[in-house]
Amino acid sequence: MWWNRKNPKPAPEAAPTADAVPSTVNRNALLLAGLGGGVLAVFGLAAISSIVAPVFLALVLTICANPVRTALERRRVPTGIATGVAIVTVLALIVVFGYAVAVAFSQFASLLPQFAPQIQAAVESLGAALAKIGIGSDQISSVIGSFDAGSIVNVVWGLIGGLAGATTTFVIIFTMVLLMAMDSALLPGVLRQIEPHRALLVHSLRDYARNVRRYMVVTTALGVAQGLINWFVLVLLGVPGAFIWGLLSFICSFIPNVGYFIAIIPPIIFGGLTGGWPTVIAVIVLYGVVNAGVQSIVQPRVVGNAVALSQSITFFSVLFWAIVLGPTGAILAIPLTLLVRMLLVDTNPRMPWIRPLLGDNTASKLAKAEAKAAKAAASSSLADGEAGATTDEAPEPGSPGSTARPTTD
């Protein structure tokens, strides 16, 4: 009967899945917190840039000199001697570079007084040309009146006097190179101990050191070649201060996208003062040919995918690190940006997807190569199939479809 029927039990509710559970973490809040922490870190780096810049430079020099120590250790040279040779190598390069900079500054200080009247006359002629275009004469007069070529000499002598303050920077670099070189002898063993627990971190550190070393060594070698070529060209053109501008070209070769324009301005000015427009045009053409050949053809082929940064990010990194750390930041913009990418992207297993957005085209190149190989293999197999079908369709001798040549006895 109906009164004996039992009510069915309600079905148990399904457990909520992970996607159905509302997240208590606000991603926007995390993003804002991360941006705030990044801003604080940037301001902190800018506040202690006088320490961070030489310390990071010492790190880059230690990374570049590490193969000297490892090569000596493979030949069974004691670790202490191998480390000492690496330190001496780095310090010798620093001393040679410092001597070249001091010579260039002294030549520049003696060069400016000779051309001060010509520079003043060129500025006045430029003001007259601007007045013909329609720019206000009052503004031009105020600018020309405030310009004094002799003040440039005072600025240069102030820079030379400021080189005494570079002694502190040299002491920091020397101390850090000494300590980092000694610590690098223990680093392989430390990485082997960490690798079973943090394999991705160890792999990222090794990749960073290898990429920075390759980029800096290649850029240094090509910068030396570029500076020597520009020096020789300027000597042939009779541009005053050719050694200074060759050294400037070498230094600016470490500044991507911007260094070329910084290096070409002084030779254009002094070439125009001595040789006029023909010399200016010759400097622009020859500098453009040398820069295009070195930085656009040779360097990408030698460096390869060691940098893997887009042009826009490279240009922004130069501006960013120049503001944060000064001129040293502009020179070391690529290693600094690679360090940030290593800390935030390479060591995070959830972030490989962002590498193509940063300019790493390794995956796309590999996919294109695989697609090209598959297409070539498919076309080859298709051609083999068509050749086989043609052979199968050919009539055999003596068959009705064959035309046999009659034989004569």
C-alpha cells in the first residue's frame, strides 16, 4: 500500500572540485604587491648604486675569467695557483683599460682649448641658421650667450679630478674579484650538492654564467676590433683625437642600440671643424659600415641565442639600468636583464611560456625546422611513391602492351 512505501534517500552531493572552490587569494592584490616590492627594490638599488654597480661588474669579470682557472685545473695546476692567475688576468685588463682611459682624458683636455674658438664660431653660425628658419632671436641669443667653450675644459678637468674618486670603485672591484675568484673554486661542489634538490635552479645558474660569458667575451673582442678600425679610419681622415674616439667606440659597443649614436657624435663635430662636410659624410658612412658589419652581421652569428631578448626590451633595459645604476648600468644592461630573467622566469617552472614574449625564439625556430624537415620527408616519400607506381605500370617485354623490336636472323 501507499502508506508502506519508503521515501528514497536523497543522493549525496558531489564534493566541490578545486575549480569550484572560491579562491581566497586576490591575484590583483598579489600583482600590486609585487609591483610595489619591485619599485622599492629599484629605489634601493639606485640609492646604493655606487656599491651595486662595481660589485656586479666584479661578478661579470669573475664569470668571464673563470675558464682560465678551469683550464689550468684540467692541466693539474693547483687550485690556488689557477685562481691567482685568473685574478691577475682580470686585474691586468682593468689596469690596461684604466690607463687607456686616463690617456684619452688627458688628450681630450689638451684638444679642447685648441678648438674652443672654432666651436664657439660654429655655435654662433648655428644660431644664425636657426634664426633664418624662424626660431625666436631672443631665445637663440640667450642660448648662445650662455654657451662658453671654455666651460667645457673646466668640466673635463673636473672629470679628471673626479678620477681620484674612482679609487674607491677600483678597491671595491679588486676586493670583490679577489673574493669571488676564491669562492668560485668551491662553487662546482656546492652546485653538485644542490642539484638533486633544486635541479632547475642549478641549470639556470649554469646557463646564465655561460650566456653572460659568451656575450661579454664576444662583445669585448668585437668592440676592440671596431675601436681599432674606427681609430685607423679617423687617422686617415685627419680627424683630431682619433684615439679618443676609437676608445669611445669600444666602450659604447657594450651599449646596444644607443652606443653607436653616442660614439659617432664627437668625430662628426671635430671632423666638421677640420674638414667640413666631406669629412662629416665620410665619418657617417664609414662608421655606419663598420657598425652594421660588426653588430648586425658578425655579432648575432657569434653570440647566437645567448641573449634571447627582443629589441624593444634591450633598448628599454639600457635606459632603465642607466637611470638606476648610472653609466655602468648602461654598459652592463644585458647581463643585468638576463639576471632578472633568470631569477623571475628561468628558475620558475610555471613561467617558461613567457620566454617567447621576451624574445626567445628557440621554440619557434625548432618548430619551423621540424615542419620543414617533415615537409621535405613527405615530398620525398611522395616522389618515391610516384616513381614506384610508374615502374609498376610499365609493360613487361612480350606483353600485348609492349612494342618489341623485331629480331633478324
